[in-house]
Amino acid sequence: TGAQQSATVANPASGASSDLLPHFQLEPEDVYIVKNKAVSLACRATPATQIYFKCNGEWVHQGDHVTQHSTDHSTGLPVMEVRIEVTRQQVEKIFGLEEYWCQCVAWSSSGTTKSQKAFVRIAYLRKNFEQEPTAREVSIEQGIVLPCRPPEGIPPAEVEWLRNEELVDPALDANIYVTPEHSLVLRQARLADTANYTCVAKNIVARRRSSSAAITVYVNGGWSTWTQWSGCSTSCGRGWQKRSRTCTNPTPLNGGAFCEGQNVQKTACTTLCPVDGAWSEWSKWSECGAECTHWRSRECSEPAPRNGGRDCHGPELDTRNCTSELCTHAAPGAEDVALYVGLVAVAVCLVLLLLVGVLVYCRKKGGLDADVADSSILTAGFQPVSIKPSKADNPSLLTIQPDLSTTTMTYQGSLCPRQDGPAKLQLPNGHLLSPLGAGRHTLHHSSPAAEGADFVARLSTQSYFRSLPRGTNNMAYGTFNFLGGRLMIPNTGISLLIPPDAIPRGKIYEVYLTLHKQEEVRLPLAGCQTLLSPIVSCGPPGVLLTRPAILAMGHCVEASAENWSIRLKKQSCEGTWEDVLQLGAEPCTELYYCQLEAQACYVFTEQLGRFALVGESLSMAASKRLKLVLFAPAACPSLEYNIRVYCLSDTQDVLKEVIQLEKQLGGQLIGAPRVLHFKDSYHNLRLSIHDMPSSLWKSKLLASYQEIPFYHIWSGLQPFLHCTFTLERLSTSTCELACKIWVWQVEGDGQSFTVNFNIAKDTRFSDWLVPDEVGTPALVGPSAFKIPFLIRQKIISSLDPPGTRGADWRTLAQKLNLDSHLSFFASKASPTAMILNLWEARHFPNGNLSQLAAAVAEVGKQDGALFSEAEC
């Protein structure tokens, strides 16, 4: 093709094709020359009288063409196909000037047509990579980027990665992806990612391998929690006790750093020495008695035994005959016997007269029926009332019967007469739940539960006591009968509602409610499961309830049906945790039910025990609520200053514990707590400090940020993780600190804290406390409920039966936004009672009775016969 020539075109043939321009059925395409192998270019056109190739603007010699003639069977037109070969030497002659290209030109009697240009390139692939991956050591869960820039080549090389000589497929591992620049990215390093990685580049010419890069994923050691302090080394006097921890949370791996600090701590202790008891001197002999004996006594009080010392041995009382005295035995006279008989007869008569008076008085109380008297009607002032339990010696009592003292209180008001027959509830002219009218009735108020020490002492005799907390800070307890009541652990959002008639009549139960710390109870979690609530116990276990009690506790889940699978777990008597309910699914038993709300869940249970709410994420969009809280010392006597950032599960009990801990450390809250939605994205939580005036302060943190591992937060078993930012002021005269602390999840949204305060030694921050809850931990009887007992009973008897036009408990549930639980309510003997119990659990002590009354009144308006205007 190097010699220039002109192509002589013959006269086109006449016929049907004389007026058609040729068109190409096959055009030449781009090709690559590999090594020294020539490439072939072809084109085909119809109708065509001649076809020639033109390469780089010059005609190819006619003799270098291979021509083939045929006829198109569908049109009958002549078809002409030509081929040429291009060698490497032909292309290299113009190398560096321009790219080598060829084009077909076809003729017919009507003119010429040109094909597309086909470029001929010499394929190659250089040996050396422009950038190769390098060996690295990274901490577990840290991101890794391995760069790779392949050698220059035509066509451009394709890149693939090998891990220990096996092909890496990002489609099979969501933790791996390859960037458009061919870099290999491990989103979160795992122990299994420790391997040799090789970048491979290939095209049609060759296949090149980079040098292998060894990636080592190491795990820095972490301390386990401290063990309990050992007993004092001496049984008497000064000694020492110790506690230990191990570097196993986690254990260092692959060269990870060992834990810093001590693994054993010792502290001095003092044990009181036992003191054995000793007798005092004998007292003087008493006078000689009628039996001709006298006695003397002594006491074990010099000293009295204490601190485990032995008691005195021997008798406390000594008697002997007094034969030296004159002893006479006078028989009682007949006059004395008659006097004693008369006194007994008078006492019996007085008792009979008193019983007759009581019966007559009870007959006159016609306005109160048996149920009302037995249940101690709630007054409009919602005073705590109850009665003394009957059958105190009932053998079925679970615990020792407490000493219930009884006081009497008087209330001014009238009571609505009982409506006979199946008629619906009668509404007064005034408010449904307004105070009762005028009149005078005496109600009885029972004292609350026994003292804490006595209660714990009795509880310690039970086998299940071993798994309960030893302190009473996170425990509430009370003594209850059929009137029911409520237990609350202040400032935790945890309560237990025992509705009326849940305890069989004639029985008295001592009930406790406890909050467990995570280190006290082992709750095994599998896979992506996470603890969403505190672990709460109520008992005693095995207690018989005729109606479900309602356990209320907080949670930290952002619930969504498509993102979560949430289960209620209960610990069995053998100590294993079992799933008793899956939220959103049909319950497999009527013993348990749970309503999940934005901040709390309400568990209906007929069996007391230990409960926890556990969730399993179904997608990476699932999130938990974290509460971010900043604390700092109230004063700074030195140059060094610490700011502690806590990442808590967003439940009241955890915040309460952190505040108690910081009070002991002398810390004060900076600003109000913030909420962060922590997603199941396997990304760690990062914390960093910014905008600090460098002329006044400097940070002693070596890295630009701190991280809390994802799994430490997600499991929920470590409720108040924290990071400390240690700052140093350059002068003791510096008292102002202004900075910003950022908290965010990697590849997610975050929260920022603007810190601006004065740290002068005599300055105090504004302290922020959890507001105290109203009421006492134990409320017994009607004082535990907002709805008066009589009105509650009438609402139940009115709305339980099916009403005309749907005016029954179903409509009330709809008015209170509880219609999603109709199937559960319908499974109970009194659906209305379940609705009112849930309202009590959700709204005590600040519930709005007016809103409940309005909802009940609206139900009545749907049926004209439901409510009628009447005076109580």
C-alpha cells in the first residue's frame, strides 16, 4: 500500500441497479494487531460494480484485494465483497504520526459510497504497574483502601483482585467494593480479611500481576469489667482485699496492643473483731414465793456478744427452795370465785351488745351494695383506701402476712345508688368523673408495705432471691390484696400495675419490682440481636393472677415493621431466656401481650418474672436511639481538664445511673442531652473536638478523633460507654473555654455540641437533674388509680356487652387509638377493663380524666339508650 496509484473504474453494468447508490452490508471494524500476526479487514456492498480499500488516504493496490461476487437472493442485485490484510510493518511505518486507518469505497452507475473508518492499532501491555498496593496493619472494624494503577496498554487493561490467590468478587461480599480507579476498598476490616492481596491487570496481549500486599487485621485488647472485691484477708483487724480484671474484652490478636493499666487493684479493709459475751453479776434473790421458791437472774451483757462472738453459756435464771422461810398455801375463797364469774358474764354481755349495734348500723347503709363496701369506693379526691384482708391465716399466702395497721378517715360526699338490671351507665348532669356529691361516709385506709429491711429479710429466705439485686435503690415493693395497686421505681420509667381483682380475694401478696444492671444478669444475644430495654424483674415468680398485670418500661428502638423483628424475652425458672412474644405477629399464648409506643412498651402478663425487650435488625435502615450527654468537672484546680461524652441507650434508667455516677465524680452536665439515631450499618461512632482557641488551650489527644466500636454500642449490653477529651490550658488564668464537639456515625448524620462555659474554681454550672416522679414507689388500693372505682365498674358493665350501632368497648378503643389491639381485648373476660387498665398504666399520675370522660361520653352518644340524664 506504500505506492500511490490510481484506480481505473470500469463502466457500470446496465440493468435494474443502474439508478441505485451502493450501500454496505458489512463495514470494516477496529482491530488490534497482537504481536506479528496480520489482521484482516472486510467490507461488502450492493449493488456495486467495484470496491476498493483506501488506507491513510492512499488507495490499496488492486492486487492486494481478494474479491468475491454474488447475488442477493431477496433483491436480485449484485453483491461484491473484498478483503485485505494489514501487517504490523505497515502500521509501524506511520507510528507516531497518526493512527492507521482504512476505509472502503464502493461504486455503482449512480455514484460512490464510503464506509466507516476502521482503525488498526498495535496491542501491548507494559510490565510495570503505575501504582501497586502496599502492606498494611489495621485495627479491626477500620476501613481499608488498597490502591492499584495498572500498566499502560492498548486496549486499556482490565483489573481484578486476588485474595490468597482466590478471585475477589464484590457481588458476593457487601463489605468489599472496587472503585472506578481500580482501588480495592474494605468498608470494615474483619479478622477474616487478614490475607495477601494481589492486583491483576490483563488485556488481549498479556496478564500482569502486582507484588502482593499483606494486610494484617489486629485487635487491640480491652479490659473486662472488674470482679467483685474479695473478702477481707483477715477475720479480725486490718487487712486487704483485691479485685481483678483481664485483657479479654476483647483479647488482643495479630499483634494488637495489650491493655494499659493494672489488672489487679488492692485496698485496705478492716474487719470488726468478734466479742464473746460474758455474764453479769447475779441479781439479789427474790422474796420467797407461794411455792416456797425464790429466784435470781443475770444477763449476757458484760460484754454483750457482737460481731459474731459466742453467746454466753449457762442459765439466765436460777431458782431454789427457800425452806428457811415460813411457806403457807391459802386456798381461794368462794367469794373470789363468784367475783370472777360475774366479771366474765358482764364482759360477754357487752360484746354481744356491740355486735348487735354494728349489724343495725350496717343495715342502715342501704346506699352501698356489697361490692362497693368490699372494694372501698374511691372518693373524688382519689384518697388511698382499702380494707383489712379477711382470713389472715389463709394457708395459701405466698409470704409472711405484714402487720397492716388501720386508720379511719372521713369524706364528705354522696354516692350514686346502684342501678339494678342490665341498664347502661347513668351519666350525671355534671362531669362524668367529677367529685361525688354531699353526704358522709367513712372509708378505711391501709398502711403501705412493710419496711425495706423487713421485706428484704423475708425475701432472702426464698430461692429466687439469689438472682435479685442486693440494694434497694432500684427496687420497689408492696403488699397487695384484691384491690390491686402500683409499684414504681422512681426516675426510671419502670412501673407495675396490678389491676383490681387480679389477686384472688382472700389472698395477700408481697410483690417486688426490680431493675437489673447488665453486669448482674447474663442475657445471651445471637447474630444482629440487640437489647432494647432494661432488664426488669417482678415477682415473686409463680404468683397466681386472675387478670393480667401491666409492666411498663422504656426502650430505645425506632420501631418500623419492615426494619425490625422485636421479641419479648422471659427468663425461665432454669435460668434460660425464652421468646414468649413476637411483636406484630399473632401471639401463641394469651398469657402475654405487648403494646409498643414511641418511648415505652406496656407488657400484659399473667405470670410475673424477669423480662427484657430484644430486637433483631432486618435491614441497615434499622436504628436505635442514643442519648448523648456531656459532663465536666465543676471546678478545675489544675491545668488539665477533662470533658466526658457518654453514649447511652435512650432510656430513663440508664440516664439516672449516669447522673448518680457523675455526682460521685463531681461532674456537672453541660447543656441538655441530645438524641442520635444509631443505624445498623456496621460503622463505628466517632467523636472529635473542634474550634478550640489554640492560643489558650490544646488537646492532649494524639489522634484527630476517638471511636467507639459499632458492636459495643449495638449490643446494648454496655449501657453507658463514654470517651474522655483531655484538654490542657496554657495558663492558670484561663477560665473560659469555647469549643465544639462532634459526634457522628461513620457515613451517617451526627450531632454537634457547642461548649461555652467558665471553669473558674468558684464557678458552678447549672445542674440538670431528672425531675422527681410524683408519688411513692408503692401505692396500694384505689390510691393507685385515677378512675374512681364505682365509675370504673359502671363503665365496664355498660360497654362490655355489644351495643347498638357499635356503642361498646370497640368504639372506646377506637376513640383512645387502641383499635389495633381489638383481638387481644376480645380474648379477655372484660375487654373494657383491659382498655381502662392500659389507660391507667399509660397516664398515671398525670393523665387527663376529662379526655377519658369525653371519649366515654362520645361512645354514649352513638346509642341513645346508652346514657340518660340523671342526678346522682
